[in-house]
Amino acid sequence: MTSDLAPFFSPKGVAIIGASTNPRKLSHGILKNLSLYGFEGGIYPVNPGADQILGLKSFPDVSLVPDPVDLAVIVLPAPMTPKVLRDCGERGIKAVIIISGGFREIGENGLQLEQECSQIAAEYGMRLIGPNCVGTMDLHTGLNTTFIEGVPDKGAIGFLSQSGAVCGGVVDYIANKHIGFSHFASLGNELDVDETDMIAYFGEHPRVKVIAAYVEGIQDGQKFLEVASQVSKEKPIVLLKAGRSDAGARAVSSHTGSLAGAYTAYQAAFKQAGVIEVPDLASLFDVAWALSCQSLPEGNRVAIFTNAGGPAALASDSLAANGFTLANFGEEKQKQLAEKLNPSAQVSNPVDMLGGAEPEEFSHCLSTLLDDPGVDAFLPILVPQALVDPGDVARAIVENANKTQKTVLACMVGEKSLDEARMVLHQNKVPMTIFPEVPGQVLGAMARYKSWKDKLKSEAFSFSDIYRSEVARAFSWINKAALGEADTRPILDAYGMALVPGGFAEDFEQAAEIAGEIGYPVALKVVSEQILHKSDMGGIALNIDSDSALKNAIEAMKEKITAGAKDAIIDGYLVEKMAPKGLEVIVGMRRDPTFGPLMMFGLGGVYVELFKDVGFGVAPLSPEYAKEMIFSTKAGRLLQGFRGGPVYDLGAVVEVIGRLSQLSLDFPQVSEIEINPLLVLPEGEGGIVLDARIIMADK
């Protein structure tokens, strides 16, 4: 349910608890903002030491505030908050914003205060935003419970931030840029209402067309994936993630763990849910603004017309880097363009109208190309000069942009002389940037979102031929932090993954017996809890073709391991049939603390960490997304028959990813799993697990 968040933006009455008569206090600023922007509900300052504040009657206690009041804003020292929160509950108020700091961000005492507030809110069925936040805005109802100076224009972007400072900086940055917003929400410590709740609310709000978000962390990864995936089908979510480096990440003992850092999980989740991730704050609003007022490009062909060649060259480079190309104009269109341009103008793409291009020439180019089926988007570029008014150029662009459903972005390079041009363009829903590299980045983001929307979404993997109870029994008696191949073989077999024929032997006699059953040649692998990467320690011998060779291999392996790993205890050996030829890949999982099982696919063997050519996805996965993981890598190209090479069994790899993801979901005590290598055979012949390991979570 998102309706219980409505009072945070469109309440019938607001109580400001702790409102001050001192103009230098934050609470005074909140009260002032609440009265400045057309909010029509009741405004009730609560301060026992004042009769009125800013001309508004003040009340000594929230219990005396008249109806209707459905939102309270608490601006008091943190230790006073629990009592006041209980008073709000008794008053029947169901939505509370706690502006005050001094909670978990200061340590254990603050965390205890938060827990107390949470219990009180649950007792009274209240929703909380904050603490340690700057409040909310609704540009359409006029509600402003923040102490931020100024407000942006009305529009269709709903913005949420886990940082109050970012909220304040953003408002100041966009205040005079005529970029339209519908809502602002500063969430602070997210004691109750979190980023996913707000995305769900904005997703259902009729005035929100685009959701923009600044996040430092996701509270509940699976909840976020579910909600964001649904919202993205109808509205774009543009997101800036802070804290992207994996500095200080814990040490891990598998390839999968070392490659799958915390930010990797966020990247995979965002991609999977259709979230448009951007690298910086400027991009957040460039992309969100374009999505809120322009159609998605139907294709990747762009027409540039400009009065300056240099910016057009920079724009062309950016377009190419983001998957776009310059449209080809036919001979007839070029003739039409030339009719009203300088005789020296270049009429192929980019159209260079030369430095003195007038507004009429910009209009002529755009109107001539509007109906060209070979053009999907338009990018007029102006470098201001003394003889041409940028505002008039903007009006010429707007006049024609209003006649098409195709994407139109404008670039006017500079700043000082462009205020009027920006106002004209933005008030008429044509996004303007001041650097020529930006439109390509914006179009690239729009195209990625369109591609995600256009894809047919399939259901998650589901398998009926697995034996979960057998694995549960195995895990109940295995008391190891790390499980090598000998322990993992029956587990993977129970989940329907094909294993290379073989078995465990304690000594040469048992090894020879197994080799006799499966047939030479065989591979020999050491089994030791102290050795996870067997090849590094001389723990693998291949192409053994007789009993005598097997005996010699066992003796040689003992000597190498004794010399190289004196503390290693050899429990025995795996004797396995030599595998046929195929492509070696890796399939793995690392359990991310936010999103759960993070699946990984890449080139197998010993080179996976060297090349770091891997694709990731968060379980539960669909077969469709498993293929996307595969196709995002060079190993995926090899599977499909690179440059006339063999075509391998792609379906077998997809199935192993699915079965491993199911195993990961079924057993949360598993921290990491790695199949390396998975031998992929030619198309139609399947895939075989050649080696695997499991890392258990700390008990």
C-alpha cells in the first residue's frame, strides 16, 4: 500500500512541533516555507512559549491542534522525539517527518532512540520519514516542509534522496533552470519509509512521469528488485548510486567472490530492474528531464545542425560512444536544405550552417528534416555570437519541435547569454544542455531504457527435478567452512547438473578400481580441506592411461603437496574420466548482503580473474536474463561460434545458471558457489561440471 504515504505530500493539515519564533532556527524556516508556496491546508505551529508565529496561531501541545491534521513535522532535540511521537499517535496523526538529527548517525545511543521511535510508530500505525532529513515538497499542492531556500518549477519529476544536503544542493542548482519537478523527498536514516517505498508511491502517482533518486544504499534488495521492475515498466527510474568503490571489501576465497564486489551487485540489480544508472548529479537531472518531456528515440539516427563545427564534432563522438550514428540525408533533402542556407554551408550531416546562422536557418533545417524517415532524433547546436539572439533561436527550435513526436534535444554552448534561451526551451519541454557531449549521453540512457522495455519479460527459472531434501541432509552433517569438489559433487547432482563420471578414492587401490570402472584415460585430483585451488599446488594430473601411471601420479602428487603445502592434509583423491573437448566457462554465486544470490558467468579455467570478462545477475533469474549475462561477455561470443569456430550448447549453460541460482535461493547458508570449469560441449550435447567448490556462511 502506498496510499499511507499521501499525507507526506498532500496533507489536510500540518503540525510543526518545535516551531521557533527565531528566524535563524531551522524550524522557523520550515514554517515560513510551508506558508510561502500556496499550500491550502491547515498550518499549526506547536510551541508552548509562543502565542503566534509568522501570524499563525501557535499551540502549546499537539493534542490541542484542531482538525484536520494528518502530518506532523518534529524539529526538536533527538531525546525529546519519542515522547512527542507518542503524543502524535494519541492525537491520531498517521504520518510524521522527523527532521532532527542525533540518531543512529551518532552511535549506539542514537540507535536506541530510533528503535524506541520505531516501536511507538508500530504501536500507533504511523509512517515515519527520517530522522535526520530535510523534509518533503509537493510542487503541485504547495507543501514544503523543508528549510531549503527556493523551489524549482512545477513538472513531472519525482525526486528522492537519502541525503538532505544533496536535496538542498539540487534545489539550488535547478532553481533557475526551469526543470519541472512534482515532488521532493529527503529520507534521511530511513527508519521506516525507505527508498523503495517512495519509488512505489511515485510509481502510482499520476503527476509523476519520471523518478529520480540519489541513494547510498538499498535497505531491502529483493523488495527493491520487485518494486523497481514493476515501476520501470510504466515510468523510468533514473538513479545515482554513491559509494561505488569496493575499497575495504572483505577478503574472499573464490574467483566469484573476488570478482563480485558490493557495487557489482547494485549494477546487476539496476540493470535487471530497468533502472537507468547515471554517473553524477548533473547526468541525473539531464536524463530525468529529457525523459519527462521527450519521446524515447525510435532508432539511433540523429540529425545535427549547427553554427559551429567543433561542438558538432564533439557531439558526434559522444553519440557514437553511446550507440548512435549520424543520419544519412538523401540527395533531395540536401537540396532542400541548401535552398535557404549560406551557399558555403555543409548540407550533409552534421549540417554546418556557418557562424552567422540566423533563427530562420535553424527553423528551416528542422522543418525540412522533420518528416525524414531516416532521422530518429534532432540535435540543434548553437554557439552564441553577437549578431544572433539565442532566445530567438530557441523559439525557432520550439516552433518546429512542437510539430513532431521524434526526440529533440538542444545544445547551446556557453552560459552567460543563455538564460532566456533555456527558459524558452525548457518551458516548452525541449531539454537544453550547455556541453555538446551531454546529448549523446542522454540519448544513450533513453535508448537503454527503451531496449529494456521492449524486451519480452519471461518468468523466473523453475525446476521440478531437484532433490532439495538430499542437499538439506548433506548440509546438516557437513561441518566445514569450505567444500571441495568431493563434497559438492552429490549436491550439484541432486540439483540436476551433469557431472564428469568419477568417484572418491582414499588410496591407490580404490583409485585403480574406479579407473577400471570408468575406463582410462582419467584425471586425478587431490582432496584436501586446506587446498581449494588444486592446480596452483600441483594437485591435478591429467591423461593418466594405466594403473602404473596412476600409481606414479599419486606418489608425485604427494611429494609436490608435501613440499608446497606442509600443513595440508590429503584426505584422498578424485578419479574422473578425462572429459571430451569443449569450451571451459565459469558459473558462480556470491551472496550479497543487500540483494542475495549474485550469479556470475565468464570464461573459465585459470584466466577468469586475469580477463575479468564476466556477467552478473541477481537471483531469482529468468532464462532470458541468464542469456543476457552470457551475451554481455566475450565468452558468450565464443559460445555462439566466433569467426567460424564451433557452436556450443548455449542452452546447457543457461540451465546450469538457473539450477545454481535455485540452489542458492534454497540454501541461504551457502555464501559462495563456483563451478569452474563448466565444460560446454558442442550444440545439443550439453555441459559437464568438471570442478566445483562451496563456501559456507559463518555460523
